[in-house]
Amino acid sequence: MDKLKIGIRTKITFGYIFIIIALILSGLYLNNEIRDLQDERNQIINYDSQILTLSNNIEKYLLEMQAGKRGYIITGDDRYLERYYQASQSWESDYHTLYPLLRHNPQQQEKLSIIKKTIDNWILNSGDPVIEMKRNGDEEALEEHFLRDPGRTDIALMEQQFEEFRILENEAISNKTEELDNRNNTVSALLSVFLIVIALIAITMATAVSSSIINTTRNVTNSIRKIGASEGDYGERIKVTTNDEIKDLVVATNDLLDNMENREWLQTNLASLLTKAQGVSSINKLSELFLSEITKSTGSAYGAFYVAARNTESTEYVKKASFSGSGQEIGRESFKLGEGIIGQAALDGEVFHTTNVPENYRFIQTGLGVTQPKSILIVPVKFENGVIAVIELASLDDFSPLEIELVENIVESLGLTINSILDRMEIVRLLNESRAMTEELQAQSEELQTQSEELQSQSEELQMQTEELTIINEQLEERTKDAEAKSAELEKAKKELEATAEQLLINSNYKSEFLANMSHELRTPLNSILILSEMLSENGSSNLNEEQVEFAKVINSSGQDLLSLINDILDLSKVEAGKLEILFGEVNMNELPHLMEQTFLPIANNKGLEFNIKKSDNVDDLFYTDEKRFNQILKNLLSNAFKFTEQGSVTLDITKLPAQQLTNDMQESSNDWIQVSVIDTGIGIPKEKHQLIFESFQQADGATVRKYGGTGLGLSISKEFSKLLGGWITLESEEGKGSTFTLVLPSLPNGLSEECLQSLNQELTRALHEEIAATQEIDELPAPAEEPVSKDLNDSELNETLEKIPMLEECDIFEGKNILIVDDDNRNIFSLKTILEHNGINVLVAKQGQECLDILQSNKDVDLVLMDIMMPVMDGYEAMTRIRHDLKMTDLPIIAITAKAMKTDREKCIQAGASDYISKPIDLEQLFSVLRVWLVTQGSMS
Amino acid sequence: MPHSEHRIVPNIEHAELEIDILLNAVFRLSGYDFRLYNRSSITRRIYNRMRVSNISTITQLTNLIIHDSSFLEQILNDFSINVTEMFRNPSFFKAFRTDIIPRIKDYPEIRIWHAGCATGEEVFSMAILLEEEGLMDKAVIYATDMNEEVLKKAKNGVFSLHKMQAYTKNYQLAGGKEAFSQYYKTDQQFAYFHNDLLKNIIFAQHNLVTDQSFNEFHVIICRNVLIYFTQALQNQVHQLFYESLTVGGYLGLGDKETLRFIELMPKYIEINSTERIYQKVE
């Protein structure tokens, strides 16, 4: 960061300046170099001309001196001498000028000094001494001198030396010129080099600067692009190594990213929390969830969540959840508004954040020790101008502004969530309550139904009792009211009764006489038949073939059967007429087995049956009863037993009834009772027929008659006899397993008591009445129930009445009901009508739909309609619809009669208004079942 | 409470205490536990008994219950509400026919538990429904109730003639396919349902409060029984049902009952919400 900042402008400017400076420097350098060259050349040129001039001057001055000397010698004129001396002086001066000039060229200096020597030598040898000789006029010397002339060689040497000097000097000059040319070339080359170097540097710098700019820009672009592509992952940062405006841009961008990342963090946390909070239905769960999330997000070590309790007078905040890193339960359970810092925060509705944690503030327990939190954050959760909840967080670090912002942001929407959860909880509570109440209602309604059923049955019972009481009352009332009339009538009735009884007796006598006569009248021809047929069967004259003999035997045995039947009828009629004489007397019980054996052993042997007779020892020898009838009963039972037994045995078992088995009633008539059982292993009698077979002319079923013959009178006669003897007959039997008939009789030395006889007679009389009524169809006879009118009503009568009520009710379902048959088929109508009428139902008939409607309209007493569906013109559906809609008879039961094949039509029937349906062909039992269901008076159904 | 001689305890607390004692007595004496039954219902039944038998306090009734076994029987009878009908809420049976039968008709065996069957009207209804759907031969209905007396009645299949018109209407509304009269004969007082219907019904005494699961079922029907239980007991019984249902099995409740507030609800889905038919899914 502390790297020196170099901006892009600086970089570019610096580059340009560098290039300009480089150009200027190289220009200056070259300029200098060129000037030097120029100077040097000028110098060379001047020097060269000076040296040439001076050397020429020296040579000229020497020639002048020679010319002066010669002039003087020839002429002796001093003017020439003067020239000489003048030239001698000039020479000297030029020499001294030239010599230092040649200081850079020692070779030339050498040459020059040699030239000087030559000159000096000339002067010394051929100059001054000659002048002296002339002056001294020594002509000889002069002549000699001239003869030898040493000067000439010196001059020639001097000229030659000068020539060499000049050549050398020219060479030196040309060398120098060449050197200058070289230097000139060098400068040219340098110039090119400078230009190239500067160009290269300029390019390098431009590249460096531009690439530093472009690369950084590209980096930034790439980073931004990457961030863009990462969709919301703002974790990436742009890295930059330069320190320029782009870095500024990067820094600014990174700041923006930081900001966005923080936003994102906030948003993510917020959204995740709110999403999680969405499914939460309990405030405790929400609190826990919220705390665990917020402590995680903010790195808090401790947190507590308080929610304002509803429905309290002073606002109280109750802890709903707490969080502590150590897992222990923390935080106070509740606080009131304004109580403590947290209460104050709730009251103000302001976020409270401090790093100045009070001394006594809760210490945070960790696994290793106990520390005090460094900062506390208390945030009230607002909803509709109120603080709905308060969150307290404590951290071992400082809360960053971002974390605080997160908490604040979350809290903004939390209020609504809490409120809606509280509302939802309230709704759930209410729903639950309403469900409980619905269930409760259902339970109550069922209870009520049970109670009402109980009440119903109670009320029915009461009603029945009331009804009975009413009847009794009515009767009593009637009786009280008609007391006198009754007593008056009583006499009359008595007389009438007597007359009736007499009449009855007469009737009975008539009947008995008739029967007796009939028997007689029948017996007379029968006897002839019996005798004659017997005679025939004996075939005395042997003129009958075997078949004819067999016929005669059949005629005889049929005749015998007929005879015994007639005897039975006679006996029975005697019993019924009370004409049968019963003579009680001693019976020797010891003889009984022998007698029975005598009679039945042959039959047993004949049928291959075992015949056992058992008699217990406790049976007294003497027994008092009517021996004739007693034997007759036993014979009847035994012959029955043999008749219906094909294999096995018939047993006669005679025992005395032990005293403890005797009931009070039995003891009243006698203390000595015997029991005679006839046990067979025959076909047996089905349970439901047990009662029936004791009735006259009855056997178990028709098939029995066909197989075993007989009149079926034997048992009923035996029953009647046993009654006359003061006892009775019972039957135990199971179909296929055999039967046991048991005769129970008392020993009656004095015969039957008066009472017994009376009741017997009464019963007989009643039976007679019924029979007479049935046979002679005389309805006018007083009903037996009305006979004992004079007596007070007693319990037994009341009970009898009670028993009659349900019996009457039982008969009543069909009795007097009106059923309308709607059918177009005469045969159906006929059969249904017959069956229904037979059951006491009044039947109306409609042969088509319209007729049905007419009948129903004019006759409101119809209890039920039997509706055939398939009818011409107006079918059953339409008829039913009309009944329900047009006639508005919604409650009238309608039973539809459908064809079995048309199952789908049943629904149509119900839709058309049928109450129920049955299928053709009609099953009578089903028909009556349905009729009972729909004709029964509706009870207590809701 | 010896320290509270001077405190006036409201009568309602007395009553609560007395009822607690009565129910404990009943439980100890009979084994029938009504302590978790809906208190208000039990309270009404007790007061009803007191009114009918002319008893002035609950304690007196408790006394009678303890010392007179006929009173124990009487109060047990009072507590057991046996309100039922054939095809009760016909729409339930219709829904069962249309929604559930197609899902179970291919099972090799169908075990149905009718919990709290009372006098058996609904069991016979279910038997008729299964018969008409051709499923009677492979279905077994376990019909249970805690009251053996009503079970005896149920086994007879004899119902009052007076109610048959209503039952016929219910049968028709429940989507009955035949003539209802095919299933019974009548005399002057009763309708006798055919014994054929009984062939795959097993009647057994079972107490939902104290007895355990005894088989795994494909269908459990328990209608208008739970309304007499507290929420806690309802949860307990639902746990029993849950344990007794196969995964994918169906639970049918009464029309005023719901699984909605029961802890086990997440393990069921609603098949028919109005008819309260649920399916166990996990």
C-alpha cells in the first residue's frame, strides 16, 4: 500500500520527457562534436597556411639576404647591406614564430631546427664573413671565397630541407584532414546510433506503459467478468500489482464487492432464516430455530428469545428459547416492560448494543473455563407499533456492524412472522378446540340417542303399563258402573251359560251319539267285510289263485285298520264328551312286564328288534289307577315304538319318581308317582313336530303316513288318557336317533280330586267349544275369555292380559292394512292378491299407472304400493315420480318389482322414488319380509 | 388434605375427586379403564345414572358399585355407548366402495379390523358390501368391542324391524347393488340377517384402552369410538392402530373424527378427507 503511486499520466509524460531529453542531449552532443570538428579544421587550415607562409617567408628572407649580400659585394653599396640585415632580422623573428607552432609535431620542429642550423651555417660561413671581407676590401679573400662558394651548398640544402619540411607538413596536414574526416564519419554514425537507441527506448517505454495499463485493465475486466459469471458469489476479489488509477478503480470495485458480499450475506442469512421460519408452526420452534441460526451467523456465545405474552394486563416477555454454547439452560424466564436493560430496550423499541458489559453480567461458561462476554446486543422485534419479542445476544467478540445490521434486518420481518405464527397457533388451538367440541357434540348426541332409546323403551313400557292400567281401569269402571246390571245379567248369563252348557252337552252328546252310531253303523258292514275277507283268504274251496288270496288278505288287514281307527275315534269322542268312565283300582305292577312281553315280543321277533323291559325295585307292587286305560296307553306307546323302529331296540323302563323330584303340585295329588318310559332307536321326531304329534290325526309328516300307515290318533288318545289318570306324557326325541316317550302317573287310591276333575272338565268343555265352533262355524258362542266375569281380576289374569298385548301386536302388522298392487298382468295380480288377502291384507288393484294415481288420490288409506315397473302407457318409474311429485305422497312406501336381469334399473327405481325393490320372480318370504319392514309402525328412529 | 379444614373447596373439585374414585373403583373391580375417557361424557353418564336410579351423590353411586355387582354392570353398561346404524353415514360406505375397494380388491387376503363394533350393524354392512364386491371369500373381518354383551347381540345379526326402513335407505345411499331384502328375513319384531354373512366375521372381545395389537390389518374401521376418549388416549389408540396397520393400509374414522391433531398424522395421507379415510404411508 505504501508503494509510491505512479499515475498513468505520469507514466506517459515521463516517457515523452525521457525521449525529448535523450534527443536534446544527443543533439547537443552532436552539435558540440561538429563544432569541434569545424574548429579543428579551421585550426588546421590556419596553422597550415601560417606554417606555409612562415616557412616561405623564412626561405624568402634567406633569399633576400643572399640577394642583399650579393648586391653589397658587387656594388659595395650599403643599401644592399641594409636589406641583408633587415632580412636577417625577419628570418629570425619568423623562425621563432614558426617553431612553437610546430610543438605538436616534433618531427617538423626537428626539421625546422635543422633548417635553422643550415641557415645559421650559411650566415656564419657565407654571409657575415663575406660582408666583412668586402668591407675590409679583401678582394682576394672575396675572390677565393667566391671561387670556393660554400654558401651555395647551404642554400641548396636549405631549399631541399624546406622542400622536405613542406612535404612533411603537407603530409601532416593531409593526415589531420583524414583524421577529421574519420571523426566526421564517427559523428555521423553516432547520430544514427543515438536515433536508433532513442527509438528503441521510446518503443520499450511505450510498450511498458501501455502494457501496464492494458494488463491491469484486462485483469480487472477478467475479474469482473468472473464475478459476473459466478452468479452472486462475491467472495472473489480483483488483485492488482500496479499503483495507479486502475488500482483506484479496483479498490473501488473491491469495496463495491465487499458491500455486495455483505448485502448478499445479509440477504442469504435473512432469506434462509425466513425460509426456515415459513414451515414453523410453533413459536417455541421458531424461537429455537431463530436463535440457533442467529447465534451461528453472528458468532454469539449466548442468546435468549423472549416473546410478549398475549392476554396479560402488563406486558410480560416470556423466554421461549435460549442458546448457550455450553448447552445449559440460561436466561431469566420472563421480564416486564421497562424492567432492566432488556425491558428498557423493549420499552424504547431501540436496539441496544454495548461493549461495556456490566460487571455482574452473566459469565459465559465454555468447556475450559468461564469468561465474560465482550459485547451484548439486545434487539426488540416490532410489530404494529408494539414490541412483540426481544432477542438478547452476547458474544465473546465484538459484533460487527454487519452482524448488527443482519440482526436488525431479520428482526424487521420477524415481527410479522411471529405474529402470524402466534395467530396460526391461536387458530390451531381454536380448531383443536372446535374439533374437541365437535367430538363432544357427537358424543353427546350419541349419548342422547342412547338416553332417548332408553327413554323410548321406558316410555314404551310405561305406555304399555298405562295401556294395561287403562284397560283394567276401564274394565273396573265398567264393572263398578255395571255392577248391578251385571249381577242382574249374571243370573241371566248363568242361565244362558247353563243353557249353553246343556246345549253343549247335548251337542256333545249328539256328536258322541253320532259317532257311536256311526261307529256302529260302520262296524256292522265292516264286520261282514272282515269275516268274509278272512274266509276268502283261507281259500277253503281252493278255487282262488294266489293273487286273489293276497287281495283278500289286504282287504282283511285294511278292514282291521279301519276298525281300529273307528275304535280310536270312538274312544276319543268319548273322552271329549266326558263320557269315558275311569275306574281307579289296584294294578299289580309285577304282572305288567309279563303282560307287555306277551303282547309285543312276537312283533319284536318278527321285526328283528330287541325288546327290553326294566323295572326298578323301588316300584311298589300295588299301584292305583285305571288299569285298562293304563295298559292302553302303554300299548299305544309300545306299538308306536315298534312301528317306527327298523333296527335296534325298544325298551320299556318302569321307575318310581323319587320324592325330591316331586313338585308341590304333584305332592298335592299323590306322594307316589311312577314313570314309565318307552325308548326306541327309531326314526325319531324333529323338535318342531313334538307338539304336533300329540294332536289328532297328526304324524311327523306326510311321508311318514305313506310309509308307516296309522291314523295318528294313538298318541292323542294316550295324552288324553294320561290326563284323565292325573298324569302326562313327555317326549324326548331327536330326528334319526330315536324317541323316548315317558308316561308319568300318580298312584290315586281315591281317584282324582273334585278340583282336578273340574279343571279337566273345563278344559275339555273349552276344547269342545273350539272344535264345535270350528266344525259348525258358530261364531255367536261367547268367547271363553269372557266367561269368568264374576271374579275379581287377579294377578294371573293380569299376566294373561299382558301376554296378549304383544300377541295382538304381532298379528297386527298385516291385519287390516291396505296395499295397492299396480300391475298389468292378471295372473300376477291374482296370485299376489290371494296371498296378501290370505294374510288379512286388503288389496286394491290398479292395472296401469294412471289408475294407480287415481286410486291414491281418492283413497288416502293405502299403506303401501307394490309397483310393477314394466307397464304399458305409464310405466312404473313415471308412476312413482308422479306419486312423489304430483301427489306429494313422500312417505308412502312404494316397493318396486323389477326384473331380475335389470340391475341398473334399481338405481332408476330409487331415483324415481321407490322405497325399496324386489326382483321377479317374487320370493314370498322375501316379499313378506319387505312388507313387514315397510308396514311396521315406525318406532324411534331419528 | 388435613391442612385445609377451613378452605372451601368448590363442588366441582369434589365432583372431580368423586369421579376419579368411581373410575378407579370401576377399573379395579372390572378391569375396564375409563379414566382416560372424555371426562365430560363420563360425567354426564354418571349424572344420568344418578338421576335414573335416584342417587344423590357420586360417592353413593361408587358405594353401590363397590358393594352391588349389578350396579357395576349397570354403570359399565351406561359407559358403553352403543349407538350405531347399518351403513351409518352412507357416504362413508359409498366412499369405501369407490375409493378403497379398487385398491384392495387384488390382495390375496384382506384383513379388516372393526374396532368398537358395538351391536355389529356396521360389521354386517361391511360384510354386505364385501359380498357385493365379490370379496367376502378372501376377506376376514375382526369385529371387536370391549363389551361382551353387545358382542353377543352382534353375533346374532338380529336387528329391530322398526329400524329397517332407515337401514334400507342407508343401504341404497351407500351404493347397494342388490335388493336389501335379499340379506334378511323378518318376523313381527325383528329382521334376521342371513348367517352366510357371518361366515368370515370373527367377533372377539378387545379393549382399545388396555389391550394390545393382535394382528396386522389392511383396513381398520373405528368410527365414533375415539370421540369418547381424551386427546392423550386418542393418541395412544392411534399408536395401536398404526402398529396394527400394514404399510399402505387404510384407516376409516367417524365423520366427526380426524387425524389432523394426532401426532401420527405425518405417517398418513388423506384418501378422502370428508369421509375421514386415511392411508398409512410409512
